[in-house]
Amino acid sequence: MGSALSPAGARTGPIPLDLEEAILRLKAERDALILAHYYQESEVQDLADFVGDSLELARRGKESPKPVIAFCGVHFMAETAKILSPEKTVVVPDLEAGCSLADGCPAPLFAEWLKRYPGHTVVSYINCSAGVKALSDVIVTSSSAEVILRQIPDPVVFAPDRNLAAWLEKRLQRTFVVWPGTCVVHETFSERRILELLAAHPGARLIAHPECDEVVLRHASFVGSTSALLKHVVTSDHPAFVVATEEGILHQMKRAAPGKELIAAPPEDGCSCNTCPHMKRNTLEKLYLALRDLSPALEVPDALRLRAKRSIDRMLEMTAGLSLTPVGGRS
Ligand code: 13P
Ligand code: SF4
């Protein structure tokens, strides 16, 4: 054990020098499943049982027989796991790991806004709070939104990502009533700098997450969820890609497609905003503490949980045929 105390503050105590070994030992003792999103630090991804996109992580958490889930992602992802598995202890390394989309759509405001659109089906992106999920008819993720919306007639309210909404409207040739939220990471990619990069690497193609602005998406040869982008890099014949999503995904891309040239898309000059500050709050040290203390644990009051679960269950039912992408993680 080392003597240093955690800068995480209140959760203190001796921190083992070999954190990886200590986490794996605690994982076994707790009989825990470690889930990680692709935007986590590479050392966190490497310790996870499964690394995936939002839909895959929701499914894995629900299907796991383990009594404890250590969810290395942001709050809404861990909260979704708890909503689906109330009997499990779901811990997250840092409870403050939020999301600009979820934070920009508070449930009371959303409830007021929805009153203007009676008779609409409320379709919400999974990047939202349990309160917003409880006000929604169905939840979607970036990998399931198109499949689900094809099954839902107009009129539709779509929240809270206006860029994903615009991309879906274009794909489906439809118009939705849209809550005007954005992701702080994906909205800041610079079209100018991406075009400069593509000009400097004429063999490279742009691939992008649908949370990016339309000015970026229109230059992309492929648009998809994190898992879909990863799969595309592996299966495409193309040798080089500029990747417009959070840079954490490059870790799995490099592992899964070692021969390919992968370039992180640049944000505006001088900022490192292609890194999600929320996702990066989780560290190995905090994961160790979460498994050691079984804290911070997600709690969702039962009445809210049951209302939120309906819309998530509907997503899972409507996407039962979509296959998981078996890339990344330890299993
Ligand atoms: P995915 O579902 O594509 O992993 O997206 C989650 C997310 O937060 C993207 O910013
Ligand atoms: Fe939220 Fe954007 Fe971070 Fe994804 S990348 S978790 S949408 S802030």
C-alpha cells in the first residue's frame, strides 16, 4: 500500500501502489461487473469486462447476473443501469460525471415545454436524466435511433440533442419538434481545421458521431454511434480516417485496427475540447475506491424509476434484433 491519500477528497484511505491488481482483486471479491464507455481513459477501458456504446452498456448491465456493477461512464449511463436493475448495487467512480446534453434539459422545464405539443410521441436520447426519461414514450441511442424512429409515426418530439435530431430528420426525410440541446464536445469540432487536415491527408476519410454539427457531418463518409464508428474502421478497406468524436475511442480503434492511420479530429485552435471533461473525471483511483467502498452508489426513487423504465424498456423491445458489437473490453 502507498501512503498517498486520494485528491478525490472525502473518500480517503491508503491507495495501493498496484491499482490494476487491487481493482481486479476487489472486482472478484465483490463479484462485480466493470462496464466502460469508449470515452474513458485507456487504462480504465483496459480493466473493464466490456467496453461499449450506450445501448450495449445498457443491455450488458441488465443481462449481467452479477450483484454489483461498477459503471465507468457518465451519470445518466449508470442511472440507466440502476433503473433496469434496481436489485443490483451500481457504483460510478465519480458521481459528478455529468453530460452537457442531460444537464441542459432539466425535467421540470421539459415537462412545461411538452405541454405545447399534445398528441406527439416523445422520443428522448438516452443522454438525459431519469426525470426526462419518465416524461418520454421511448428512449433512443445513437445506434438505435433510426431503427426506432422508423417504427414511430409523426408527430414526434425529439430531445435533447438538436444535432442528432437534424441528422435523423435528414436520413428519414421527416421533421420533428426538437429540444435545442448540444454536446459540448461534439459541437466544437472545427470544420475549417477538419478540411485542412483532410487536405493534408488526401487518403483519409472523415467519420463522425451524429452529435456533431451538420457543417461537420456533411463532409463525413460515415456517420454512426461510437460502436458503429469502431466497426467501420475495422471492416472498411480504407487505410486512414479522421475521427470526429471524443478521442478516447482511438484506444479501441488502434487495438482493433492496428494497421490503419487514425487521426483525432481537431477542435478550434488552442482548446482540447475533443475530450469529454465529464467522462474523464473517472480515474483508476476512483474506480478502486468505488469498488472498495461500494460508493458512490446510484439511487433512483421507485416511483420515478418505474416511470423512467417504461421508456427504456420500450427501446430495448424495439431494438431486440440489433446485434452487439463484440469489440473491446476483456470479454
Ligand atoms: P454512443 O451511444 O454512440 O456511445 O454515444 C454516447 C455519447 O455520450 C456520445 O457523446
Ligand atoms: Fe455528454 Fe458529450 Fe460527454 Fe457524450 S461527449 S457524455 S454527449 S458531454
